[in-house]
Amino acid sequence: MTILNIPIHGAIDLASLGALVHRVDPGVVPFHKSSEWTIHVSGGEFNVAANLANCFRLNTAIVTAMVDYPIGELIAERVRAMGVRPVYKHFAHNGVNGPNMATVYSDRGYGIRPPVVFYNRSNEAAALLKPGDFDWQAIFSDGVRWLHSGGIFAALSETTGEVIIEAMQAARAAGAITSFDLNYRAKLWNIWGGETRAQSIIRRIVENVDVLVGNEEDLQLGLGIPGPNVTAKSKLDPAVFIGMIDNVLEKYPKIKVVATTLREVHSTNRHSWAAVAWMNGQIHLSPTAELDVYDRVGGGDGFAAGLFYGLLTGEEPQQAVNLGWAHGALLTTFPGDTTMATLEQVRAFVKGGSARIQR
């Protein structure tokens, strides 16, 4: 079934536009009692490109800001290690206060104690990006099949949303598919305009989007789509999400795929996990898995990567959803925000693989 008119050939299968960050992680110890941190390189948009390159063996790129100082070098090394091609606008650090590569602080929580996330995005280089900073014609000249961005990058400043719009218009002109993960983060938007400002920008972005990722809360807060007169029986019930699709399509008729994960959190380390997508008038629901969660951060990006992989490689819609669901599930079993799974593990889980030892 042809849902998206994806270019067959291109030097880059997917390019992501977004911010690179480093997440510091004290594990299960709260920050105010911590003495050691692990560093994970991350970014909602980068995670998708990294997952597609490292697990799914596609050619991907990240278009972003890079600061020429040791933290930037640490991050750039990880980008290379994940197999992602960098397209950087470079910034010099003044040795005192930036510009900086942002820091995300996230402890894992445990059991009844939830994870905690907060930021230091002061004078962030990615927030300084503006239209005209990248030569999109040159980026697309070798062929880019798919362009991805997200709401976290859009929320960073008054110019980053405009960069996304510029990039998506160039992508559409070049024949590439465009996707956007709403990823509504109230903390980020509240700094400079809140929900009203967010919707005014995100609506303009989504006018250029083929594939939209976001749950019912993202749709309501990020796009201002009213919720339906349906009460969900549980977080795993897709009824509310499905009930909002008509409202999304009425406002944005160019959208061809809308997808989200479904997660019931029983405790920090025990989740029920599923996914659902609307494609070409059909609803596709994944199986439900009971997850023992090691690190929940990045699971949604893991789903998006698997879904996009399925669509890029011509899988049937149900299989594409299941690949995203399986990869997102596996990603929660690893430390960090990006994948450590193999494509073979993902396909085995889709088929109903177990946790029996592999000899």
C-alpha cells in the first residue's frame, strides 16, 4: 500500500533538524544526593537520526548548531560513533558564558519515585539558529528522502520555528517527505509565550508536514485540537487519540500519517506499552507489551525511528507500526537516549521473541 510518495533514492535517507544536548544522569540517585554522573548525548530530533543509522542501518544526518569547545567535542564524537553525518553551524565559545551546548538533567527515579527532568539551556547555541544559516539547496542536492524535526527545537527561541518552516518548505520543493514530532514541553514554551505562542508557531510548521507524531495531549496543547467527547478507559485505550484524527485532518488535510505511543505507567520501572497510527484512513494498533524499564527517556523517539524505517523501506503499515513499537520497547531497556538494539533484536521482538538466553 503506497501511503507516502517517498523518493526511492537519495544519499541521505533521513535528515533531522534540531538541537544536540548532553543529558547528565546520576542513575537512581537524586541529584541533590549524587556524586557521580553519566553523560548521554541526546536531542529529540537527533535521537531519531541516530537510531535509524545505528540500529536500522540507514544513512542519516543531523543539521544543528555546534560549539567549538570540549563539551561540543564530546557531543560531536558521539554523533560520529552513532554513524550520523553532521551538518553544523559552528559557534565559538567565549570561555565564560557561551554560547553553550545545552545540559539536560534527568535522574531515573525508581519504583514509586518518578524520574525528574530539568534543564540548563542558558545561552544555547541551537536557540541562536535562524533562517539563512543553512544552505538547504546544497543539503538536498545529493537527495534527502525524509526531513524530520520536532517541537523541542521549535520551542527554543523565536527563530528556531522559522528555521523549521524554511527547511520543510525546501524539503517539499525537493520532493522529500516531512515529519514533525509535536513533543510539547510546557517548561520550554512558558519561557517566551506559553501555549498561545506555541500554537501559532506549530500550526504554521504542521501545514508543511506529511507525518505527524504526538499524543492527544500534544495535539491539544501544541495544535489546539479540541479533544473528543470520549473518555479513555486507560492510557492504553486509543479511543481519544482516534477521536481527534478527524479534527486534525480537517485543519491539516496534507497530513497522511498520525502516530503515537500509548503508555500506562504502573511504576517507574513497570510500564504497559503500545502504539497506534492512522494511515490513509486506516487505524493500526500494535500489540501491548509489559516492560521492565531501565531508562524510559527516548522511548518515543525509538518508536518514531522504527515507524519511519518501516515506511522508508516499504513495509506494510501494520508492520511499520510494530517495528516502531518493538524498537521503542527495547530502547527502554538500555541506559541513555539512543539505541543499543540491533535490527535482528527488533524483528525478533515483533515476531513475539522472548527474553530467553540467546546462545
